[in-house]
Amino acid sequence: MDVRIGVTQTPREISIELADDLDRSALKKQIEAALTGAVEVLWLTDKKGRDIAVSAAKIAFVELGASDGERRIGFGG
């Protein structure tokens, strides 16, 4: 699963590739906790096992994408 996080006061986004078998609803709850101020830091672990911390106060948006197997390439439907 791909995650893009927009950070305030910076033009770049953080792109993280998470494990495909990650529970999407649990991830959404974790993100919601960060956006509502329940936690100060959003911690995510990428596919390679690296831990990434993002200050919850600096998160502008979070986009959850599909896993690699669900991506479509080309012009057809």
C-alpha cells in the first residue's frame, strides 16, 4: 500500500510504501488519531522495516493508495 503525506510549509511530500497485508482500517484509525491531535507523532513502518515519524502538527493531508498489484498501466480499461 502506498501512502503520501503532505507536510505544511514544504513543497515536497513524503511517500511511503507499506506492507501489502497491512490492515487498512487500523491504519486509517492511526492517521485519524494524528490528525485530531490524540497523538503528537504519526509512526509508520515501511516495507523494508524502517520506522518513519511525522509530526502530527505538520501533516497537511494523507493519501492512501492501492498496493502495487492493483495498479493499472496503460490507456485501456
